[in-house]
Amino acid sequence: MRKIDLKNWRLNVENDKKICVSVPGDVTNDLYEAGIISDPLFGDNLKKADYVFHRDWTYDTVFSLTEEDLKRDRIVLCFVGIDTLSEIS
């Protein structure tokens, strides 16, 4: 079995703007690290960033499979730390 570590994840922030992130991770922390929101653990900053919890967020990455991979009966994707309200496509 061949294992591919999925790297180079991006969080789609708005329209065509994407930021590089680490996965597993957290949207709120990713936005803070990118300077898009203020420190959510300071004062009432989390209230100011309330919109973060009321919209859908998309993470993406790209990876390649070989012809040999595609001929296999089964390909398994294993994710760690996915939120309960997630969709993978």
C-alpha cells in the first residue's frame, strides 16, 4: 500500500482569496494567524468575529495518483480531526 501525506492545504477565505494553513487545524486560528481576525482569546474579539461561526468554510489541496493507483480495487482516504459537520468531495 502506498501512503500519500496530503500537504499544502489552503483555506478559501473569500472569492478567490486563499490562505495557506496547517491541517488538522481550526478556522478561527487559521484566520487569526493570517491576520484576518484579532486574537479570539483576547477581550471580546470572539464576539467581533461571530461571522466565522455562521458561514461554511472550504479547505482544499491537490494531490496526484498514478495509473497504478487508479487500477486498484480500492483507494482509501483517511482524515484525522474532521469536524462533525463536514463534507468531503
